[in-house]
Amino acid sequence: MLSVTNLTRPEPETGPSIRVVTPPVNDPVTIAEAKRQLNIAASDDAHDDKLADLIQDATETWEHDTHQKLITQTIEHVQERWEPMVRLTWRPLRSIEFVKYRDANGTLQTVSAADYSLDLGNSLIRFSRTYTVPNYFSEWNAWQVQYVAGYGDNSTDVSQLDRGAILTLVAHKFETPDMLFATAIYSDSRYANLVYKRMRATYP
């Protein structure tokens, strides 16, 4: 039976806390590609700063809608309780840097990599059936996983489907007033079809 040392006042259980520890070093599309999408001359740099912001915004939107990270980055996943299978938020999962827990004294301890395996296709960590769950500190950040997600370090590692979707978003955002953007893009069947294709391409 799982033994948990309760050293703090019980609080309502929440979902995992997720944050980017190491951001991507590149964008999945370039300003030059965005200019071609918008028929802006390569020599016209008047919109470069705006396009850079739009590329970042479009990338975040596409990643959110498709549950993936495109360019390699390191993610921190923190949760309150031990679970035999830990589903990580972002795919594609490339590697696990560490799994840690806070012991009864609140000190971080590292779980041996021999005690769990990676289900890359489903972005899961599966603990071994022989793993003995330790007494751990009852706190929201009792269990911590740091992992790497993404297709690679460069834009060339990202599929044309993903890159094309981001360029579509950039064009919508550039040409549509901010207050109308959300309604415009989510009612666009072309964008919805791209999301569907990406989600089906990585099913389950």
C-alpha cells in the first residue's frame, strides 16, 4: 500500500504544474518565409519586428491547439502525488532528464532510470511494477519530472504541415484586426482541417 507522510495541511488537489525550463533556440518558420506568405518584398524590413512577434504568437497557438512542441525545449512537470503512469502534457517526447520526489524531510531525491520506462508514442512515464513507492512529502511539488520535447533544434526538423499552419496563422493575424482574430481563425475550415490532420497524424 502506498505510504504517504503528511507533513503539511491537506489542500485541494490540483492538476500538474507545467513550465518551460529551456526555451527553443529557433523559430519553426523564418521572417523571410512569413514575408513570402504575405507577398511582402524581401527587402522591405518595415514589418520585421511585427512579423517576429506574430511568428511567436502563431507558434504558441498552433502548439496549444495540437498539444505539441515543435522546436526542442526542456519542460518541467510537477505534481502532488505519485502515479504508476505519468502522462506528460507535451509531445513528441524525446527524453527524460530526471524524475525526482521530495522525501519525508522535503529533500529532493532522484528516482533511478531503471525504475521507469518511456512510452514515447503516448508521452507516458511508466513505473516498473517492482518499484517501491517511497514515503514522500505531502506537497503540491512532491514529484518532479524534467523532460525534453520537440522534433529537433532547427526549423528543418519540423514538418511542412506544422510550418504551413503557422504561416497561415501569421497571415491571419497580420491581416485581421486583433479583436476579430480569434473568431476569424477558429471559424476558418482550412485551419481546423490542419489541426485535425496533425492530431490524426499523431494518434493516439
